[in-house]
Amino acid sequence: MPAGIRKRRNPLAHAVAMASAPAIAMSTPHTFAQDSSGAMLEEVVVTASRRSESVQDIPINISAVTGEKINELRLFGINEISRYVPGLQVIDRGPRDEVPDILVRGLNTTGLGPGFSSNTVATYFGDIPVAFDVKPVDLERVEVLIGPQGTLYGQGTMGGAIRYLPQRADSEEFSLDVRGVISQSGEADDFLNDAGFTVNLPIIKGQLALRANVDRLDDPGFIDYSFVVRESGASDPEPDFDNPDEVEANLRNAEDVNFEETLSIRVNLRWTPNDWLDASLWYLNQDTESGGRQISHELAFGTSFYESGLRYLEPNDYENELISVDVKADLGFAEAVFVYGETDFDELGQRDQTDLLLNFEYGYEAFPQFSSFTREVVEQETDTLEIRLVSQHDGPISWVAGYFQNELEAFNESREFTPGFDQFAVENFGGVQLRPDSLEYISRGFNSEKETAFYGEISYRMLDERLEFTVGYRAYEFEVDNTSGFGLPLFETVFLGEPQDSINIDLGTNVGDDDGDLIKLNASFDIDEDNMIYATYSEGYRNGGVNAVPACTDEQINSGTQQLCALPDEVFVDPDQIDNYELGYKGYLLEGAMSIQAALFYIDWTDLQVGTVTDFGSLPITGNGSAAESKGLEFQGSWALTSKLQATLTYAYTNAELVEDAPGLVGNFTALSGARLPGHAEHQGTFNIFYSTSLGEMDLDINYGFVYSSDVLNVTGGGDDPLVDSDGNPGDFGGEAIPSYDVHHFSATLSKDSWTLQAFVDNLLDEEYVTGTRTTRRFLQDERTGPGNNIGGFTLRSYGNFVGAPRTIGLRATYGF
């Protein structure tokens, strides 16, 4: 029996083998297998174990979303895909969020909103790790592995791995597929348009082929910025709202600001000169322009639910580019894989910075026309190399071994502007000259990281291959070199008399490294041909390093004035680690008409990397401290009631909390043991029912379903505020439980031969729901009723709610040539 094939399931089991996310692994009726009772389900083969196997035969927690279901359920990104993967949660902050906020099994201590940092899940396009929301177009499937995967994958994956598996070029047949979506939400003034095509072109039949995708998304958005200042530093950001003329003279309205315009291009050149070599060259470019945050200031500033109170537009343009090559060679005893890739990321953004500076109360509030904005530039280059061997020989032993190397070079710069404040400072605060460019603050950083690892697994099968043991190991090294600094140009020019265009940045360098190893132990047992149980112990880690804040000098520490620096114990960040324990079951009931997967897990998390701030300047940094645990249940099931009717269900229960006090975890407060961790719902689930029939020569597929999430805490402990200050007194950081929600959808799809036409309604009941918060309610005068804190006559709008999309109605069409 070939290595990696544990057994051959009976025909009925093959008919009902499903992806572990059965709610979205169904296929259209003409591709179903059918048992004697007429029930129809689909087998899905995955490569998560580095071998092609039915997902039901792999003794790990894995969900697979087929490319067909991505299209049918309109899963435009990882936010939508995550809803069908128990244990995975994404905080949806809209298209301005260039890096998805991905959580797994509650492993998070960071408050939600800008500055969020989890970094516990690795995302792959093919075999290359990437850090962006890949548009799921022309994919074979998306595979999500829950739990540590560091002994099987190159990049450290403390919480799990998400794999986007693209369709590869086919050298046998020419094909051309076109697709398009048009829709409109209840709050948008225009239509969403999403159009694209895929062409597959054989160049040398049987040996060389080219496959290309081009897609253009134009999403008009649905959030209005109704309080944008007309002229920075001259317009009153908070005029007399009872005087329409005064409002019109100072403010303007911008509609549908959270728009997204994304152009995606992907090309694959594939060479298969013989039956043992398969080489691919890949190019991917994803260029996005977004207009602003998907945020509401209903509580802080009295806006409507889909309206923002920010004073500046907040565009963010970012581009991701990938060039890679992968070569697979059949060596007989093993498959050899070589992968090399280069990724580039460029970002240019603008933010409203007014509230942050007002809250410092450094005198900005004395200027009646005060407002501020920040512009950021980010550039990153990453090189990835991986070499892997996967055994193919016969016998009870199988193995995987690999080497992984990842190098990153990054540059970032942030410039903060306070228009008009220099003139006000000269007239009122004793300033000696103006600063024409209004540049108040600048930060600049250069970051270099390198990670290397040797990893592998070995498995042994016994007892007629019903029992299998697997041992995995990873040895890793990580090093980081960060040079960064800050400057205060406006202060130096206006008050110290520096040249009017001077920029003085005192750069400092922090260097750090760490190394370590991980193990994995797994045992699985086949109860019979259709049912399996397994147990896993696996370790996961997250790289340590250094903070991008210059270390304080003795002179700065003893100056007695405001400084921007890190104390010695704030510079270095240690790695944190989890011990993951899991029991799982995969099997079939009701004579194969029902597919079930379930897992119980317990996680012990130590040396938590937590978001905190420096003593000097309150600059955001990462620190270590405390311990936490997460435990829960993940369930996925599918039931073919008849040959035409199928129901699917996913459910996850996650209980993640501190088990030790965590000093400085929430602002300057200590979070007490027992506090629930933020960002992850305790209860998540989806339900879908699919009905398939025929209308003459056409197939009709009807789908109704809903997504449910219980409440989510925006900071550790949420509204219970299990916090104390340095003296042990109760603290209040304005935490809350973001309310639960259930969002429903409906679609009807007609298909015939090479075309499909689908009518759909998303958020069927038009529910207004919140997905996350920006800062917390500590910035409100009353935490229940608002409005924002009043500082010198200005109403702070620091607190806001990220909101989900309103009801959306549309059509989707595809045609293949």
C-alpha cells in the first residue's frame, strides 16, 4: 500500500466524504456522488499533510473550502471564509485594513481596532507565506489548519495556517471563463461591480501552459464622512450645529467613503516536460485603493449607524506583489519540492490624528480651529526559500522533512501635521517663527528580520494500519535588527528657532535574537472504515524580537521632561509559546448520510506577548507577561436528508482567559486572573440548507443560511473591568461586550451547460451589527450614552464602532468557453 494512504473507504463512505467545513463543501448536483438512498455529498481531497488525501482521513483539525463554494456563497475574502471555519475569527474593519485581523481559538490579548496585533496565524499563497487578504479567485480550495503547525510548515504557526491553493495551468485544453457580480447595499449610492476572466492557454500540448486571471472590484462603500473640515487649520471642526450657514462654511460631507477599488492579476506558467517534473512560475499583483474606515461614531458624536464623525478623509492605498517559483520532482522514494518567492508591499495612507493630540492636552485644545492628520508610508520586501522532501515509498513508515528561510526588510515613516497651529503658537505661546509645512511629529524606522528552521514529521502505522503514531520536530532561529527614531520638527522650529524645513531624527538601533525547538505528538485509531479518533499534543511559538522604539539614554531618563524612548526592560520581546492538547473524531452516521467532525482542545499559553506602552511618551510597544488558557469545542456536520436536500452546521465554543495577573496589559492597569480575553466569541456557528432541483433543462440550487456570533470583548475583561491600578485600586478602561448578532443570507442559482446566474440577498434581515471598536468607552463622558469627552470645547471622537454591511441585493453570472 502506498505511503500516506491509510486505507480505502467503502463506496458509501467515498460518496459522503466531505471537507471538514461541510457547510461550504457541497458541490452542484451534477458533481455529487450518490448512495442507495439518494443522499448526495462530495469527497474533497486536500494536501494539508503534504500528501493528497481525503480530508476525512487526516487526523488533524482541518477545514477545506472549495473554489466552487467560494463562488456560490460569495466569500470575497478571509472575513467571509472564516465564518464557516470553527475556531477561526476575523475582526472585519473594512477594506482600509490592509492586513486581516485573524484570531484562532481565542489567542489574543490585544484590544480591537487600529494597532491590533495577533500574529498567531500564517497565511500561504501556494507555498509562499504572505501577509494580506488574498482575493479568493480561481482557487482549487482554501485549507485552514487549526492549532500549531510548526512541525509541518516552514513559517512558525502558533495558532494555525491558512492555505490558498490556486488552480494551475493545464497544458491539455484551452478554456476561457468570464464572471461578474453586480449588487447594491441599502446605504450605498452606487452599484458594486466585480468582473473578471480566467484564460488557460496550452503552449506546448502536454508540456507547457499559461493560466492568467484578471479581476476588478469596484465597491462603492456605505459609510458617510459628514464632518470633514473644508480647510485645515482655518475651518472650525465643531461649529454651531444650530447654524446651517456656519456648518456649511466649515464642514463638508463625503459619501460612501469606505469604498474599495482592487485590481487583481495572477499568472501561472507551468512546465511539465515529463511524468516526474512539475515546475511553475507565479506572478501575483493585488492593488487596492480604499477611501476610509468602515466606522460609526453614533455614541461618541451622535451620528447615524452608518456615518462617521472624523474630520479628515482617511484613504489608504496598498499594493502586494509576489513572484515565485516552485519545482516538484518525483525521486521515487520521495517527492522533492523547491520553493522560492519574493513579495513586495507598498502602502500610502492618511489618518485623522486630531483626537489623539487633543487627549494629550499639550495646548492644542487652546487653538479653536485645531485639527490634525497623519500620513504614513510603508515599504516591505520579503524573500522566502523552502526545500522539502515527502516520502513516497511503501511500508508502515512515512515522513516529511524540510528547511525554511524567510528574510524581511521594511521601511516605515509617519508624518503628523497640525495646520495653523504654528501661527497660533507664535501669537499665543511665545513662538519665535512659523513652520510652513506644519510638520509636528515624524517617526522613521528600518527593520530587518530573518527566520530559519529545520522541521519534519515521521509516522508509523501498525495493527493493519488502523493505528498510527506521528512525531514532529522543529528547530528554529530568529533574529531582528531595528533602527528607528522620532522627531518634533514644529516644536524645534517654532520654539527653538531651528530652520523652518529642518527635520532632526535621533535614530537608535535595537538588536535581538532567539532560538528554540518544538515537538508534536499525534496518535490516531480507525474504529472502522468510516470512523476515526485521534489525539494530539503540539507546541507553538511566536517569534520574539525588539520594539521599534529607541532605547532611553541616561540623559533622557534623568531629564525630567517628556521623552520618546524605551526603558531597558521595554526594548526586548521574548517569544511566547503554547501547549495545545486536542482530542478529535471524524466519521459517518446514518449509514453514511451524515458526516461529522468534532474536536475538544485545551491550550496552555505562557510568556504572553501583550500590547502595552512605554513609560516615556506612552508609545505603543509589545511586552511579555502572564499566562492564559483556552479550551473549547469545534464541531462540523453535514446531513444529506434526501437526494435534493442537504443541511450543514458548524459550531465552536471557545473559553479563553487569563490564569495569572497581567501587569500593564490594559493601558497601565493590571488585568486580573480569570479575565476573559478579547476578540473572540464564546459561541460561533453557521447553518445552511441547500435544495437542488431541475427546471426543464436547467438546474436550480437554492440556499438559505445564517451566521451567528455571541458577544465579543473589545479589551481583556470587557465591561466587567477586572482591572486594578498600581496601588491595587479598581480600574476602569471602558471595556465592553460587543453585542451578539446573526446575519442571514439567501440565494437562488440557475445553471445550464457553461453558464450560471445567481440572484442573492446578503444580510437578509438588514441587521445593524458591530464587528469591533476603535479604542474604548473611556473616551466617552458617559460610557452608556456618550458623547465623547470634552477637551477645551472639542468633542473627542476617539471611540467608534466598526460596522458590518447592510442588506445587499445582487446578481452573479459566470460563463465558460
